[in-house]
Amino acid sequence: QLQLVESGGGLVQPGGSLRLSCEASGFTLASRTIGWFRQAPGKEREGVSCIWPGTYVKYTDSVKGRFAISRDPAKDTVTLQMNSLTPEDTAVYYCAASPFLGDCLLSARYNTWGQGTQVTVSS
């Protein structure tokens, strides 16, 4: 069975940093488009960042310059490094995998999802 697992969430003060990781069971992440999404209370799910099997990456405007998505080929994981965090970044963060290329911030393109990890930014 295809499965994704997120880790690295937690509580951090404004201006701080967290690193989220996504790993897979049953397939290799290197062969898929991987996206990071988040959902905050009272808001719709939002595409945060994504990476194609090649070098193409994309970020939503609100995280550009603060977040960075990358792959670790040796571990076959995908990481979301989050810096300069604000309370508006508080949400459950999900990783997702897709066999498709194209606009990788659209959640409808993804067919495999993790269960999410909570990120809370607060003093």
C-alpha cells in the first residue's frame, strides 16, 4: 500500500524555524512530484511548495524567501525548511505525491497523502 508520513512539526516562536520531512512506503519519492500543503483553522487547504522529479520547484507567494523545498536522494525524502515563521503559518502541514507534472500547487493533482503534522507558531 502506498503511504506517506510527515515529521518535524511542533511549537516554535515567531521568527523561528522548523524542518519538515516527508518519507514514503511502497514507492520512491524521486519518481513523483511532491507537494507540501497546509490547512489552518477556518481556512481552505493551501498549496505551500512543490517539487518535480527534476529540478523545478514552486512556492506560494506568502512563503517565498522563507521556505525551501529540497530532496535528499540518499534517504529518498523531501524536506520543507521553514524560516522566519509567523503565527499565520500555524496549520497542519501535509505532504502529497503525484504522478503528474504541471501546476503542482493544485491539490486535486495529488493521489497519495500523509496524515499531517501540526506546526504552531506562537509566543
